[in-house]
Amino acid sequence: MRHTPQFFKLKGQNQVFASISGSELTQYPDIAEPLPIMMNENDDEHTPKYQIIGGFNNNCVEVTLSDELLNSESHHIEWVCLLTFTGFQFKYIVHNSKKKLLFALADEDAYAYCGKDPCEECRFKCKNGFAVYASWGKEGIFGRDISPFTSIFADKKD
């Protein structure tokens, strides 16, 4: 069963917490407020793009952010987060300075059925259950599932 993460902002602070269960923090609305996630939206600018690169048991997720937003004065990326089988990885971005981010995978997160580089996201869906999230400041958190099973049927005609 895939757990859906929740993100919380500590009230009065600029600190964000990520939780798989999150239920403990919802009991204390004076301490932390939940942050909404726009998941798998058709927003190509805010929603991060990804590619799985590497090969057998030695791979990573490369996340690419929108040039248009990064070059804009009105948009500010704060962080990008990768959810894997074993937990979270966060990368903080200063002054829209990174277009590509690499998230290294190890142990069961790195397991692959084939050695294709880049990953073709075949029917085995080795990384199904992973997700990538990007926090664009006041605009919100945008997320995308990695290698979802629904993509198998996306190109099929009725």
C-alpha cells in the first residue's frame, strides 16, 4: 500500500515538515497547518518533470524544473522532494539557482528489472509508488507520481 505524504508548515515559522501518517500534527492546529498538494495537475510549468537514469541497482531520479518559472521574478522555488519506498529526500534551492536536481537511489529504492538508461518505464514499473514534489512558495506544492500504472493505458485506443 502506498502512503500519501502530508506536508505541514509550522505556524509563525518558515519550516515545513513531511509526514507519511501526518495524523499527529492534525491534532494540533495551533502548532502546524497542513499544506495542500496539487497532485498530477496538467500544469507543465509548476509540476516537476523527471527521468530515471542509471541502470541495474545504480540509478537516480533527475528532476527538471521549468526555465520559464526559474527565470521569472515573480516565481520562487523553495524545495523539491522525492518520496521513495524508504523515505523522503529534500533538496533546497536558493534563488531559483538549479534547473536540474539529482536524487541518488540506494538499497531497495535502486532496484531495477532492466539496465536501460534512461528508464523506459516499462510494464514492470520498478519505481511505481515514488513521487516528486516541488514547493513554489505562495503558489503551493505541486506533485507528480513517478511511473504510475495509469501510464500503461494512456496510449491505448478504445
